Amino acid sequence: MDQDESRPSGPTSNSGLASWSKPLRVHLSVVIVGLLICISAPLMWMAYEQGRATALASGESQMRQLGLRVVENYKSVFGDGYSAVATASVLPQMLSPPSQDFDAKSEYLLKVLQSGNYIDGIYSGYPDGSFIQAVNVAANPAWSKALSAPKGTAFAIRTLTKEPPAAGTVWHFLGANGVEIAKREDRDETYDPRTRPWYQAAIETKGQVSVGPYVTATTKSLSLTLAVPLSKNPEIVAGVDVLLQTVSRLLNKEAISENARGYVFDGRGRLIVHSDASVMANILDTLSHNGTDGASVSDDMDPAIAPIRALLRDRDGAAGGIVPFTVGGKPFIAQVSPVEFSGLLKGNAVVIAAPLDDLVGPTDRLLAKNLLTAVAFVAAGIVAAIVLAQLISKSLFALADEARRIGDLKFEDRRLPHSWIAEINVLARALGAARNTIATFSLYVPRELVRRIVSSGQTAIGSADRQDVTVLFTDIKDFTTISEKHSPEDLVELLSDYFELLNETVERHSGTIVQYLGDSIFGMWNAPTRDEHHVENACQCALAMKEAIDNLNAASRRSGRPELITRFGLHTGPAVVGSVGARNRRQYTAMGDTVNVGSRLEGMNKEFGTSILVSEAVQSKVSALFEFRALGNARAKGRAEEIEVFELVTNCCGRDAKS
């Protein structure tokens, strides 16, 4: 049993704290794992947050750049148209009726269409209802279908004349090189530019206007018109149509992600352009049936429309920038860019919106993957820490086990563990040196005696108790004569075998050799370890010793060595037993008349010619177990009272000594 576990843990007030302990591997594991987590967790979280913030900042930067490009393209689309009508408003040939200066008019209008990729048509309306118009048939297939244009038509120019006799409409169909390939007249033309919103708005404001969105009369396309009265005749209005489907394709082309959408809202908060073609078709269908005064499209077509409209309303449409919002609980961000130039498109705003996950999702997933990787490394570190702690504690446990074995006075030569930790190796070497030293010392002190003294707690100087003991003394007959006839070396070798035999026999019978006295030993039972059968065990031991020595002598006779005839004396009774001596040198012994009588009984064997003499006190306690021969009373040397003496002959009923 571990000696430390059998001792009190300390004062009651501190018993809880003093008794709490865990293996070193637990402490090391907790400390190392705690350090790993405390260091790695903040670093991983900071890296995750920093990466996410960087991804968001990068996404917002992309949104801003995209917003700038879209706005520039948007302005470019309408800027080309505005430049065309602004130029037309000052051209002198545009002042004359459509049939006059036709070549000059058509040349200019054709150049506008050829250079303006986003212009659907350019025209001029006159106060008498006459009209001249050039359209881009190649860019808008709806014109080809509406006009039944000949094959190869790229552009078409229409003149509408109200003055008889040439009143009517004439269509000129031109190829991509501007050469006329067909001409068609229509006398039943009912179109009147003076009834169109763009003409009326320009006349009313007497300045440049933007009108729309509205559905064009001929192609049923969704268009926005820029119109400018001529400077020298304000009743003549030049206009240009820009198809909003063109702007829609432009927004879709510039999409930042698969789920990103582009929007254009007018000053009244109506959605006039959407990057999705199906939504644009719905806008066209709604305006075709409800006119320009109603809502342009249902919010159900795109759940982000209503939140963006509310966003623009709250911001009053004036301020741009990155704005966060939610759609059905899902986070979005939008780049809002107000659009206005030259007094036109007032209140229009271009909005690029995308789910936040589209911008930070890939980075989040990468960060999450990296985070899992980091967690895996931390977990591996934790496992390594636990393994390291176990390796360290394994070495310490081995040293602790060796220390316990030394405490038990077991000195088998075992290899002590080697560790990667220098201090553990230093401790192992120190423990090995201690083991060797104590093992050497134990050769001179009976280890069983020490072990039993420690286990009984009788280690304090002056710690002695009165108790019953059984003592045994031995002596070799004529040892002085034997010493004279043999060399000291032979004698030492013979005595070593002899004492080893006696020591084993005493220990086997639960006794303790207290002292070696030259060629004699002093053995004792019932101390330091309690033994209820101490008298019986002592008698059994004496008989076993005699038998063992007889066998030893038989072997000695064969080898030519001297025989060691041994005499024994046993007595039982009270004695004072304990540790006596100085602070730095002690001896465990028993003192009192019982010890003296035992010693004297051994010497009285000479008088009776016997081998084992015991007192009446011994005989009376175990008479039923052993056979004794009464020898009468005898006076021991130095003792006034006589002692009743018995010879221990053998076990009763043929019982043998313990083997």
C-alpha cells in the first residue's frame, strides 16, 4: 500500500484543499490546452473578422466602381442623344418643312444613328403636324416587323407632310452604308407629333425636357425621350428616343454577381429600368395597359424593389453611396447613384443591389474553411499536448513508483526511464543514486525490521512501549575454536551462508532479527508488527532453524567445511520495545528481564547438552502444539530466581516447521 495514502491529509480546515490533487498529465494538459485556446481563439476570430471586413470592403469598392461605370454609361447613353438633339436644335436645315432640304436633314440624322449605338430614333416635329424621323432598324428588330422593311434595311427615314398636294408619309429604307434600297409612300398617315407627350412638354416648358418612360406608338417599345425646341423657332421640337431595354441590357451586362440586380428609378419613385429582361417585359406590359401615371411594375416581380424604393424615399433620392438594407430578413447592400445632367433626368437614380452573401459569401466560406483548418491544427496541438503530458507524467510516475519501491526497501536493479526533459533525467539519476545508497545501507540494517518499524510508526526517538514479546537467541558451539582453525575469508563466507539461512527462516515465520551479535542473532516476535501467534511462530522458527542448520552442516561435511552446531534459547513475556539512541544514530530493540532470560536460556544448553531450551512461560502457552521435555529448575547466570526449563523437541502430531 502507498504510504502517502495511509497518512492523514492535514488539519480539518484545509482537508478539502490538501486532499485535492490530480495527476501531472491533467495539469499539464489543462495548462497547455488552455494556452493554445487562449492564444489561438482570439487570433482565429480576429483573422476571421478581419478577412470578412476586408471582403466586405472589397465588395463595397467593387459596388462603387460598378456604380460609377453604370452611371457613366447611363449618362453616355443619354448624353449621345442629348448632343444629337442639341445640335439639331441649331441646324438651319431643320427649320424648313420635312420635304425641303431632305438630303441635308437625312444626312445629319443618319450620322447620328450610325454614331449613337443606343439611340433608337431621332426626329423633329413641326407646328403644322409635319414630321421627319430616322430610326435604327438594325438595332431594334421591332421596326423591321412594324414597317415590313425590305431585307438588308439598316436604317429608315420617314417624312410626314401635311401640305397638299404631297400630304402623306414617305418611308426611305437605307442599307448599312446609307444607300437607299427602297421607298414606300403612305397617304393615310394619322400620326401627329403635336399630340405626343415629348412635343407638348417641350412647347410648354420652352426648354429641354426628358419624357417617359412611355410606350412608343409604332414599335410598342419602352422608351425615354429627350426633346429640345429649336432655338430659332421654339414651335419646332427636335427629339431623340432611347430604348430602356437597351439600358436594361447595359445593367445586366455590368452585374457584379449572379444575384445582383440593377435598377433605375425616376423622380416619382417608379421603376423604369430593371436588369432582368422578364421584369422589363412586365414594365412594358404594365405601361401599355395602365399608361404612364400608374406603378410601372408590381413589387412581387422582385422583392427588393419595395425596400429600395423606401430607401430612396427616406434618402430623398439626393445622396448616393453604399447603403445596407434587408429583403425578407436577408442582408443586402446597394450602391445608390443619383443621375442628372444638363437639367435632364431630374430625380433619376441608378441602384446596383446585391445580397451581402454574394460579396462576402465566398470569403466567408474560405474563412470558415481556414477556421476549420486552424481548429484542426489546434485540436492536433491539444492531442499533442495531451500525449506530451502523458509522456512527461509517465516518466514521473515511473520515478514515483521507483521511490515507493525504495520506501518499501525493494532494491531490484531496474533501468530508470529516460526523458527529453533534463530535470526529469536529473531526478532519475538522483533517485538511482539514492536507491544504490539505501540498498548498500540496508545490507547493514535488517530491512524487514526497518520496514516493520516504519509501518508501525515507531520511529521517534524514545518512542517505546511495554508489550509481550517472544525472543530467540542463538549461538554457535565452539565458534572460537572454529575461528582458530580456519582463515577469516573462509569463515566470512561460511557465516554469510549461515546468517542468510537464519534470516530467511525468521522472516518466513513472521519474526524480526533485531541484532546480529558476533556469531549470534537476537530475534523477536510480536514487535514491531503485532502477531497473535508469536509464541507458536517462534517455536516453529527454532525447529525450522535447527533443521536448516542440520542440512547446512551435512553439506559442509561433504565439502570439508566446519559444522556450525547452533544452540537456541526462547522466552516470552513483557518487555519495553522501541527506538533508542542518539538523534543521528538509533537502534530498535527490546529491553527487560524477558530479553535477559532468553539470552541466558541459550547459554544453559551447555549444562543440559540440548539444542533448544525454552522457559515455562513458552511451554505453557503452546504445550498443545509442541512436544517438550521437562528438565527441571535451573538458576540462570546473574539471576536470583530459578527458571523452570524445557527442551523443545518437535511438533505435536508430526507437524513440520513452515517451509
